[in-house]
Amino acid sequence: MIAVSGLAMALASAAAAAGHPSSGVVPAQGAEGASGGEAVVRTQGASLFYTGPITPEAVARARGLLEASPQVTEVVIHSEGGDVEAGMDFGEAIHGRGLDVRVEGGLCMSSCANYVFPAGRRKTIEPGSLVLWHGSMLQDGLARDVDFSRAEEQLGRPLRFLERWQARRAARGFVRSKGRRQDAFYDRIGVDGAITVIGQRQGCRCNWTLSIADMARFGVLDVSAPADYAMPGYADVAYPWELVEARTMKSMTMAPGSRWR
């Protein structure tokens, strides 16, 4: 579901677009809410450490540090997610540089799982940490179900018919634009974007992870994790989660442009 805030219709946060309580999907974290407060970005030796929400400003800082730090070979991240386009920007920088990605400190979730983790050359999940998906621009009904409550609260009145129509039209454009870019991103890094919606397609109204073998089925390769990764009692994190199995299913990564006309 896309949330409309004020009269900036359908300029919803990409994280809000990845889920909403009324849709039965655990909501993605907005840039201001993910991991709490502003992201901390720094380099130490051969590592770039990124802790906190994925925002355009923080990712710009990370990219600047990468450009100024040729010795960096890995990104160490703990993030509950954030902005879709910033996530893709970060993922493209990681992939273009051939950096490794290490999840440390608890979570790589939402935009982090969608765009940062799979972009790494080699991926490491440290003990007690999880990679959690819960939707993306591929999920059903994003542009169909528009939440007007924020706009109406700000205006102090219900939106008029024309305003609602404009919001729905803008929402469709928002989803098409971001969806096309997401398709191109996954094509570039060689990953099947269906990994971001497989849980929903199987009826899991949850945050989910996959086994290392199942990640590989979607093109997320060279992943190292503890032997008991995602087993019962594996990790105590702030969000409920489930282990989903990659059953046989047709890929939802269509030819470029075919889904977003």
C-alpha cells in the first residue's frame, strides 16, 4: 500500500510502499524509523561500517567515503531498512566496486536485504544476525491500495474525488518508475527479484528469511552463515520472523519493461 502525505500525493516513502498493517504485511521501516535515528557511517581499515537507516543522505556519505578509501574491501552493516532508491544506490556502489557485505549486529532487513546484501561479492551473516525480507516493488496491490489517511489528517478534511484520482494516478507512476529501476538493478547483479516477495506469494504475512541453499536459488550466491542459521531459537531480534522454503515457482522477474507499462 502506498501512503499519501499531504498534497505531495504518492510521493510515499519507498519503505511504506513495501508494506502496511492493513494489507496484512509487516510494514517496512521508513527512513526515520529504521534502526532508530541517524545512520552512523565510518571506515576502519579495510571496512566501511554502516549502522542505521538507509537514507539518501547517509548513503551519499557512504559513497563519498568509498571513493576516498580505496583500501575498503567490505561493507559491514546493521540496518532495518529505509529508502528504496537509496538502497539501490548503495547496492550499485557495492556491486560496482566488487565489495563484500557482512551483516553484523542483528539485522539486514527491508531495503538492506533487498538491495545491499545481494549486491555483495561475498556475503557473510555473523552469528545471531538475520537477513529479513518482507516485500518490494514487486508485491501485489502497491498502486491499487492508496492510504489517504496521512493527507486527510494534515488537511483536516477528506480528500476530494479529484484529489483521490490524482493520488492514485501518481501512485501508479511511482510504482512503475521504481519498479523499472528495481528490475534493472536485479538484472545487473544477477539476482531474481522474486526473492523479495516469495514469502507473500506463499501466504506468509511476515518477515522471512531463507536458507543459504534457497538464497542461491535466487542468485544470491557466496553466502556464509552459522550452521544453525534460521533454525528455531536462532536469533532474538526486535521483529517476528519465519523461515520460508523456496518451493518451485515461476520467476516474477520479467523482461525489462513488461511489467511496468
